[in-house]
Amino acid sequence: MNLNKAELISDQIGLRALNLAKAVAVIPELIHAFDLEDPAVVIQPLAESLRQATGAEYVVVGNREEIRYSHPVPERLGQRMVGGDNYAALMEGESYVSRATGTLGEAMRGKVPIVDANGDIIGVVSVGFMLDKVASDVDRMLYLGWLFIALSLLVGFAGAVWIANHVKKLILGLEPHEIARLVHEKEAILQSIHEGVVAINREGRITVLNQSAKRTLGVEGDQPCQGVPVEDLVPNSRLLDVLVSGERQFDRELWIGDVPVVVNRVPILNPAGEVDGAVSTFRSQKELLDVYRALKEASADVDQLREQAHEFSNKLYTISGLLQLNRPEEALALIHQESLVAQNQVAFLVRHLSDPVISAMLLGKIMRAQHMGIQFDIEDSSSIAMYLSFEGQDVLLKIMSNLLDNAFDAATLLPVAVPQVRLFFTDLGAQLLIEVEDNGPGLPADQFELITRRGYSTKEGRHRGIGLTLVRRLAEAKGGNIYLEESELGGACFVVSIDKSLISQKDNNL
């Protein structure tokens, strides 16, 4: 590379000498001076002034016999030019650059013939730059080049160090492998958390969607989500409102399909405090309600057990008193009466229900009804002989439990003497039917769509309006439906139908 630069600089100096010689060779005063008796009188001062003006080492003009008419050393005027490189210019009329040794030393010389008005060659112009000076110029230019390169490297290195420190500061001083590990860890955490997470950029397009959010939104595993407008996937997410307002929203209720969820929405801010995006986390309200209901039922069971323990304690004291009064017949009758009631309830459920889980749930409802002072009757003709699948068992549990809970609440709303709830179920035919009625205030038939709509409830408080919506969704998912009728007891009567083939156990031997 340096050799190429040196050659390029030398070539440029040679061209400079040649161009200067061409300019001198066409000066009219110089050409006319050849006709004078002593041409050097005119040519010497002209050539010297040009030499001094251009920085050339010498500008020598000679005639065809190579006799000098100009020279930097005046004593050498009239002497023969040396170097032996004038032949091509004087004899063939060529212009060229040569390297030769003259009286001043080795030089790079531009040679140009002098032609008179008739086109005849009458002399030659030789402009020279000394090679040692050319070498020093080359060295100087190379030095400047190296200096520029070194300066560029220094600036580049300083810039690289500054950029590296700045980037490292932005990435909290982490190394690349640490960043990669951190990204993998965050991704694993994000995908494993139970809450759904949706994040969008400032254009409202999805950048993050974890597995829990995909399940809640019903997104297939291979369905592309990155870059999709959030409104296309979750039309009512309200994340775009957060982009505009920059306000945080916590514990807001939202329905995604038929699933009620509790949502938090927060903006993503850049270091300048501007909103760069938004993220939403949500969890199923149904799961929270299930936990709440389970805790409530567990608490109710504890109260029932405490009350039953108190009642049994009283009965034990009664039996003890009868025995102390020497009345063993009455004590035995009381014992037989209590055990007979319990045995009859269990025996009825075992006889009429093939699924022990449903039987256990109904036994718990019977105990709860007794605790609430409700007369809970299961019609004698009720029967489910089919074997339920695990999914069918879950569906039936949810439907019966929600309908009975609503009926218990409704039966206690009116100041009647005895609140009543009646249950009937059968699996005769292609449909499994469930009928729950009460003697509460009832519900208008024309409001059926309203009362089964999500979020609607006639009861006060949060977490209401879920049960009937869930029952309707489950029934429709299993090829059935829910109907509202007027109860013979005076209140409401809900009838639910389910396609047996969708909840039955395919192999009874399993």
C-alpha cells in the first residue's frame, strides 16, 4: 500500500514537470528569442522567473545542438546539456518524463520540444525536480498519511471505548453471555407464571404473549401473534387507552369470551418518561371464585360440623339422662331414629346415583339445607345410572351445585314458614335432565336472557352473576340448554338438558 502511494506521488511530480515544460515551450517570447543573436538574453530571465514561481529545481532551454540558453547556474549558459535524454524530443518531437543525472544531480525531468511557426523543432525545454527532493516529498506525504491513519485509529479506539462503556452502562454492566442467560430466564419465568401477560408497543402491536394468555384467549400453539394488532386478538383489552393516557389501571373486571378475568394494565415508559408501550396481566376470575366458594363451603362445613357436634352432644346428654332414669327403651328408640335418617339418605343416593362424587356433593347439600332450615327434597323417581367421564363428572358437579346454591338463596328470600327446594334428575332417553325448583319469589320468564347474561345478578356484592352464565355455557357446550319455568312450589324452576353421549364414560370397565 505504501509502495503504491510512493509511486503515485512520484508520477504526480513527473506530470507536474512535464506540464510545466509544455507551458514553457509554447511561450511566444521564448520562441521568437531563438532568432536573436543571443537568445539567452531573453530566455534566461524568463526561465528563471518561471522556475522560482513554480518551485522547480531548474528550467533549462536548449537549441537543437543542446546548447543551454537558460540554467539556474548562469556560468553554465552556452554549455551543452547533459543527461543524454533529449534525443526523442529533438529528433522525434515527443514529450515525455525521464530520470537522468545532470549537472545538479539525479532528477525527474519533463522534456518537451520547442516548435517554431513553421512546425520545425528548434529546441527543447527540460524542467527538473531533484530525486532526493522527490523522495523527501514522498516521505513527507507518507508520514502525513501514517499520521492521519494513526490519528484515525486513535479516534476510532477512543470512540469504540466510549461506545462500549456507554452500551455497557445501558445493559447494566452485563456481559453478552449474561444477557443471553437473563433473556432465557425471563422467558422461562414469563411462560411459566399462571397469570396471562400481554404486552404491546407504541403502535398497539403485540410484542409478548405468554402461554397462559394464549390458553385464556384460545390461541392455537402455532398461530402467529407477534406484531398482530392487539384489537384483532382482544377487542376489549383497553390497552390502547393506556397508551394514550399513560395511566395505570388495577383490578379491573373484563370478560374474555365467556371467562371473567381480573385485569391490571400499566404503561411502559422509556428513560425520557414517554409511553413506549403497555402491558396487561390478567387472571381468571372464575378461579378466584372457585377458591372463594371452596373456602366459603369449607367454612360452612366447619360451622355445620360444629353445630352437629353440639346437637349430638345434646342428644348424648339426652340418651345419658334416659339411661339414668332407667328408661333404656326410649334411649334405644332415639338412637335408632337418628341412625335411620342418615342411613336412608345415604342409601337413597347410592341406589339412585352411580357416581359417588355426585352422591357426596348432594349429601353435602342435604346437610347444608338442614343447617339453613330448608326442606330439601330429591324426588324418588330421580336416577342417573350411566357412568360419567371425568369431564362429565365436573360438568354435572358445577351445574347441580350452582343451581342448588341459587335455589337455596332464593328459597330464603321470602318470609315463608318453611323454605323448600326440590331436585329431580334422570338419564332416561338421549338427554340427561336436571330440574331444580324453589318456593322463592320467582323470576319473570321474559327476563331469561337477562338473568343468564354474564355479570347480571339480583344479589348485591361483587363476584355475582357468574353461576347461571356458567351453567348455560356448560349445557350448550355439551349439546343441551337451560330453560326457565314456573315452579309448582311457587318460585322459579330451572331445567337443564345435556347430551348423554358427551359426558358418559366410554368404557365402563375402566
